[in-house]
Amino acid sequence: MRSMHNSIRDASLIFLLFCLLLSLTVQPCAAQKNKIALEKAIDIALRQNPALQSAAYNLKAAGWEVKRSYFNLLPNVDVEFGYNRLDNATVRRANVFYDVGREYFADFPGVDPDDIRPSAWLNSYGTRINVIQPIYNGGANWAGVSMSIASKTQQKHSLDETKQDIIFRVQESYFNVLKAQEMVALMKETLQSTQEHLNTTRRMMEVGLRSRADELRWEVQLADDEGNLITVENQLAIAETALKNVMGVEYEEHFELEPIQGMPRDDIEPIQTLIDTAMDYHPGIQAMESAVDIQRADVRLAWAGFQPKVNFIYSYGWERNNTLALDSFEDWSASVSVDIPIFHSFSEYASLKRAKAHLKSVQQAEEEYRRAVAMQLTNASLNVKSAFKKVTIAQKAVEGAAENLRIIENKYEVGMASNVEVIDVQVAYTGAKVNAINALYDYHIAKADLEKSMGTIGTSDIR
């Protein structure tokens, strides 16, 4: 019996050890973050962002609109079916000469009595097939084709513009997350430095080299640094949420971002070169050009109201009788109809003037859009140059602040510097590091904004 208890106890211990080992091996894997680079984040956003998917469906709908406009050139085929119900008295009166007529013409040579049909049926059914083939309608159908093609082209450029906007937002959010992470690391470093200075002050206070006022000063600084750390941690959480939102992923997912490689460069091309590139490749400008093409097609459509309409009409049917079966006499007809508009209360004239006015409006809007792109591109170029200079200045300021902090800290440790001096240089050093971090990522964001303003972001093969 005792050996059985021992066996159960040993088995329980082995099971507990197994669970412990399993927890140690599984939990770190579950907590491991998915490491992604900027290119991977952009790729995820281009596949999952709802706004981009919506624009893609708009392009698909525009493609079907082009097909529909071509289908309008094909003939229209309709099957017409009718049913009539009459009262007995009406049928009787309508057919009063039916039997008499059949008997009268029965002896006439060459006359088939079956050709004499009743004039009415109590229940009558009729079926007819109608075919209408447009031959010329003033160019309205072809104007519709041109309009639908221009609309599809506009939707394509709108999709490209949305795509570039998503790429820029991913880059901006990605850089903001990296910046917030560096800010958190800096504030933790500053907090640790303040804690060390506080500990040093307390040791020096024990031997009479520092006062209680010095200790309180460092305690206040420690509390201030803790508040700064909370602030930047909140900023990091907000930046991560913004990145996940533009990527179109769940907010519960966790990513470890790879840092940006390479240093800022002052290699901006001349502004006129940038503007020329934007005029050729900016999807917004191309979309405006398509809008002008749409309006030109609308003018041609308005002119169609003054043109004659020519249609070929073919009809094939069965004479009405009292059965659903197609067993009655057959007949067909073919005709060409010509409709010439003479006067429609000046409505066509008003439509034409409206279309021409809209065309002028869209042309002016296109010109204004080009000027706005040139202005935005000029500002973006200047922002990149300014951001590059700020990076250089901030790096030199960090070097100077670090050297001052090293000198003052050495003096403080031997009692040759006051708390105020140490705190001042530490705050100056932290501020210089903050400016350097801001300047670096402001440069990257300004560079991305320049590419977006030029219409080449995410399309590096253009230049």
C-alpha cells in the first residue's frame, strides 16, 4: 500500500515538473512579437487596408460600366407576351359574322375558310419577338463608351492616389512608433540617471557633504522624470494604434519594428525637376485629366440631342388565339425608323450649354490642382532641406551636451558642483537628445511627404 502511495506521489511530481517545463517553453513563444520591416508593414497595409479595398472595388465597378457601354451598341431583343379576357356578349357580337363568312366563302375557289379568323376570343394569348438594332443615335452610345472608359481611367488613378496615401500613412506611423520607442528608451535612461544621482546624494548626505535640500531637489526631479516617462509611453501606445489602424490589422497584434537604416542625405533635386516629375506621374493630376475627358464626352453626348436617330426594327410574332401554344398564323415585319428632332422646348440647347460650362469648370479645376501640387511640392522640398539641417545641428548639440554632462558629473562626485548645475546639464542633455530624435524622424517623414507630393512614393522604379 505504501509503495502505491509513493508511486502516485512520484507520478504527480513528474507531472508537475512537466507542466513547469512546458510553461517555461511555451510562454516566451506566445509573448514573442512579430518582427516586421517598413516594407512588410506597407505590404500588409496594401492587402488589408479597407480604404484601399474600397477604391479597388470602385475600379472594378468602373470596368463593368465600360462593358455595359459597349453592350449598348448591341441589339435589344424582347419577347412580348399578352393575355386578354373579354365578356361573353362582346365575344358574341364580335364574331356574329364568323360562321356566316366561313360558309359563304367555302365554295369560292382559292379561298381557304380557315383564313377567316374570329374577331375576338373569350381568353386570348399573343406572343411576339421584337429586335431593335441602333444604327445611329447622334453618337450618344459612342459618347457613353468614351465616358465610361475615361471614368475607369479616373478610378484607376484614384486607386493609385489612395495607394500612395496609404503608403505615406504607413511610413509616417512607422516612423512615429520608432520615434516614440526611442523617446521611451531615453526617458528610462534619464530616470535611471536621476535615480543614481539621488542615491549618490543620499550617500554624500550621510557623511555631511550634501544637505536635505539637495536630496529633495533630486526627488522632485525623479518625480518629474517619472511623469515624462508615462507621457512618452502613452504616446507610444497611440502611435502603435495608429500604425495598426492604417495597416488594417487587429489592435491586439504586436509587432517589433526594425530600425531605419542609413543616415539623412542632402541630395534633393532642383525644384523644377521635381515639379516636372509630378506633372508626369502624380495620380491626382492624371485623375483630373480623366475628369476633363469625362466632361468632353458629356459635351458630345449633349450634341447627340440635336442629331437624328436611326434604328432597325424587326418583329416576329403569332396571331392571337385562345391557346398558349404558338400554333396560330405567323407574321414578321422589318423596318427602319428615323427620328429627327425639331423642337424640344430648347432642352437640348440648355443641356449642351450646361455641359460646356462644366467642361470649362473642370479644366480650370485641373489647372488649379496642378498649381496646388507645385506649391505643395515646393513646401515639401523646403521641409526636407530644413529637416536635414536640423538633424545636423541636433547631432552637434547632443555631442556638446554629453560632454558638459560628463564634466559636471565628475565634478559633482568630488563635491565641486552643485545639484542645480548637474540637473541643468542633465535636462539640457535630455532636451538635446529629444531634439535629435525629433529631427531625425521629422526628416524621414518630410522625405516621404516629398515623394507623396511628387506622386512617386512606392514607385521607385519611376526615377
